[in-house]
Amino acid sequence: MDNSLIIKSVNKFRGKTQVLEDIDLSVAPGERLALLGHNGAGKSTLIKSILGLTPIHGGSISINGAAPGSAAARKDTAFLPEAVSFHPALTGREQLSLFANLSGASADVPALLERVGLADALDRRIGTYSKGMRQRLGLAQVLLGRPKVALLDEPTSGLDPISRQDLYAIIDELAEQGTAVLIASHALTEVEARTDRIAILRKGVKVADNTLAELSSEAALPTRLRITARAGEIEKLAQQVGGTRVNGASVELCCSADQKMAELRRIAALGDVVVDISMTPPRLEDLYRHFAKENRQ
Amino acid sequence: MTPRALAIAGSELRILRRNRWLFMATLIMVLFALALTFAGSAPTGSLGVDMLTVSVASMTTLSVYLAPLLALMMSFDAISGDRDRGSLSLLLSYPAGRGEILLGKFLSHLAALAFAMTVGFGTAGALAAWSGGAGADSLLALGRLIATSILLGAVFLALGYGVSSISSSSTAAAGLSAAIWLIFVVLYDLGLLGAVVMDEGGFFTQSIFPWLMVANPADAFRVWNIAASETVAVTSGMTGAASALPAWAAPLSLLLWPVIGFALARLAFGRVEP
Ligand SMILES: Nc1ncnc2c1ncn2[C@@H]1O[C@H](COP(=O)(O)OP(=O)(O)OP(=O)(O)O)[C@@H](O)[C@H]1O
Ligand SMILES: [Mg+2]
């Protein structure tokens, strides 16, 4: 029982439709889990179930041993809702102080706002904040009182590239202090680099849950090779290596991970005809497409 | 009264101050109270009562409409507004319970309402007393008017939270609140009046009508203020129905309604899924 968040065969219905189906998921202390899935896959619903904001119909959820929505669970969880905004009449400092009072944690509010880059806007009304600034304010309240579990629903939406970097630095910090972090996101390239494990939901069903490397070998997706021919010799190259022609000067072919070196040797042996080779191993985007595809059984 | 409820109350009160709501509500109360007091001051001499009594009678009529209106205007988006903004789910993920959240909002809104009522009726009452005299009886009537107006406001604050909880958006909540106001303050009385006319002074008018009337908090407010003060009753010319009831009926109704309303609101809020 060393996981901070344990979800066991959770089912959830909305009316007659099942929005979560037999979901098993756990996050260890200090682990960063990315939760992916198409619009309406059930990511936000799963997070709300963990928070106890919506009832589940079967299965169990434990937050550090406590039930969703219980006082102990709420004390241990931090939450960043998707597209959150706050009362426009309050200032950032006032809003964060309210959250600090509610959580019962003694907090250095100005320091927290400084941490998310809102030091200048401390005493300005939230009504004057930009979308990204509101998102940062939401992030600041996640850092209140050392949560055991942090649930972030699309935390990077509306943030500029630098702010995204800052955000992931903050997430790393949380993980280092032992918080189990669950990030629902659509930003594949970001989570590819900045999370430890990836879970993919499709129509309420968990279709993948592993590290990126394991998912890659599980999916056995081909590596793509693109070979560029010397000017005017594309016909000859295409005949020799096969594959599909692209843009008049290159051919593209796919090979599985274990054939990769053999293919490279064969192409290198062609000599001067080849002027360039680029190699693209499967990215999270390809894995995502593979796992989230409709017709997988 | 938990510290968390107080934290929410403080924050809500700050919002009311900052968006000028408190100022506007107080201003409205002062202006209407003054206008009614001095525009309706003609019959003072003929009835042999002091001017404060007349003023309280007119302000009672005013408060029946205004107290529920101001209360609903404050409370209709108390829940739906937060949900529309997406901050309700965040608020509910904090250790504060739903009862505490509702209590916090209620305390701040009630304080704002009490302030507006006290300043509005107080100012008009003081001016009336100063220009046309006042007695112990009329001062008591003024105090009663202020206290019962706050109670009446409390009822509609609670009803507003209920409406706000069951509505899908703030716009829907606003519409429903208007309907609530119309039903309690206007239509209910019209319906009773119609029934009394049809009944032509029969059993219904004698025995059921007074109780049905006092079951409505707005009417209970009116009856309490009028029945408790003979002089006010004389000036407002509404003694018949009130005298058919035991003295405790109207106060009991008006004291029970905030409790019932709050319980209903808590129930509705408990079912809200942010
Ligand atoms: N309040 C609600 N009432 C009814 N159905 C809902 C409600 N909220 C969500 N749903 C349905 O539940 C399913 C899952 O929605 P959810 O919000 O969890 O998706 P998501 O994965 O977060 O999508 P997105 O990436 O767009 O945020 C959808 O089919 C949606 O229509
Ligand atoms: Mg979502």
C-alpha cells in the first residue's frame, strides 16, 4: 500500500452512457502520470471522481488511504480545474489568502505568487488578469500546504512557452517533495518529455498505462527512414530501396526496431546516390494514435 | 461558526463592498424610505398619531417588496456564479464543507442586508421623528420593522441559494428568482384575494385564509408589524385578517422560514455537481 492514489475498477455512468469503464490506475508518491485521451474520453470525469465531486458506480478510490471527498482526502489533495477563473473583484493576494485559510495551511502568499510569476499583479484585481495569469493563480493554490496528491486538469492550456517550462519545473518540484502528480493533457510533446508514465483513455476505457519506452515496444511501431537521393537519381534510388516516394527527391520507408540496423547498412552500401538519411523513431504522437485508435480490440 | 465559514464570509463581504453592491443597496433603501416617509406624510393629523408611526407603516409596505428583492439579487448567483466560472469545483475540493460554504455566504449577505436596512430605515425614521415627533411605541415599531425586514431578507437569501443550486446557469437562476419574488410577494396574495372573493365570507375566509396568509413569509412580515402595533394597524387600515390569528402565528412563521429555507438550500446545494 505505498501508492498515494489507487483507483480500482471504477465505473461511472451518466444517464445510460458509461463514461468510465473498469478503470484501474495508481500513482506512486513522487510519480508524474500523464493522463491522455480525446475530448470527452473521461479525463475530467475521472479527476472529479477522485475528488469526490461526482459519485462513482462501482469500484473504489483511495487517496493516501482515505475515501474521495472525505476530510482527510481533501486535506491531502490539490486540484487545478480546467479553464478555471476566479471572482473578478478580488485581488490575487486576497483569493490565495482565502484558499490558504480554507486549507488551514499557513502560507506565505506573496512568495507563492512570486513563485508563479505574479509578483507584480499581487494586488491587482483578478478581473484585470490575462487568461494565462489566471491559470498561474490557479497553479499557485496547488502549491498550498504540501499536497500528497495533485490533480492537474490541462494545466498548460493558455500558457505561453516559457510559462509552460515554469509549470513543468513546478510540477517537478512537487514530485520531488513526494507528491503524486496526475496531469490530464492534450499537449503530447510536453508530457512526453516531462512525465514518468503515460495512461491513455479511450471512451472511458483505459487502453494504455506504462512508461513511454515500454509503450513503444508494446506497440511495436515502425521507425521511419527518409532517404534523400542525389539530384536526378531518385528513380534509381527508389528502385533499389523500395518504399514510397515523397516530394520528388526522397523516399520513405518503415522498418521495425530490430530491422533498423540492417536497413541502415543496406542503404549505406548504396554509396553516392544517397545524400542524406533521417530517422524518426515512434513519438508519443504515433503511440497515442495507435492506442487511441477506434478499431483496436 | 467555523473559521472556514468566517473566511468565506469575509471574502464575500469584500466582494459586496468592492463591486459597490453594499453602497447601492444602502442608497436604494435610504432613498425609498425617505421618499415614502415624506411623500406619504399627509394623514398624520387626522389619525392622531406621530409621524414616525406613519413612516413605519409606509416603510412596512415598502419592505415587503424591497427586502425580498434585494436578498434575491444578492443570492441568485451565489452558487451558479461560482459554477459558471469553474471555481466551484475548486472550492469544493478544499476542506470546507458545503454547509460551511453556504453559511459563510449567508452570513456575509445577511450582514450586508442588515446594514442597508438599518441605515435606510434608520435614517428615514430619525428624520420622521425629528420633523413630526415620535413616542416609545413608534420607536419600538421602527426597531421591529428593521429586525423583521432582516428576517424577511434572510428567508429570500436562503431561497435564492436554493434557486442558484438547482439552476443550470446564472441566467436561469435570475429568471427563477424573479418568478419566486413574483409568486411570494404578488401572486400568492392575489390568489388568496381571489379565493376570498369567491368564498363570500364563508368558512374559508373565516378559518383557513388567515393561516394560509401567514404561511407566506412576506405576509407574516406584514401581519407581525401591523398586529404588534395598534397605531401602525390603524394607519395601514389592515386589521381584519390579523386579528383572527393568535399573536404568535406571524412571528413563528417568519422565524421558521429562514431555518426551513436554509435547510432547503443546503439540500439543493448538496446535490450540486460542479
Ligand atoms: N455534467 C455532465 N453531464 C452529463 N454528461 C457529462 C457531464 N460532464 C461530462 N459529461 C460527459 O462525460 C464524458 C466525459 O467527459 P469529460 O469531461 O470527462 O471528458 P474529458 O476527457 O475531460 O474531455 P476534454 O479533453 O474535452 O476535457 C463526455 O461524454 C461528456 O459528454
Ligand atoms: Mg476535460
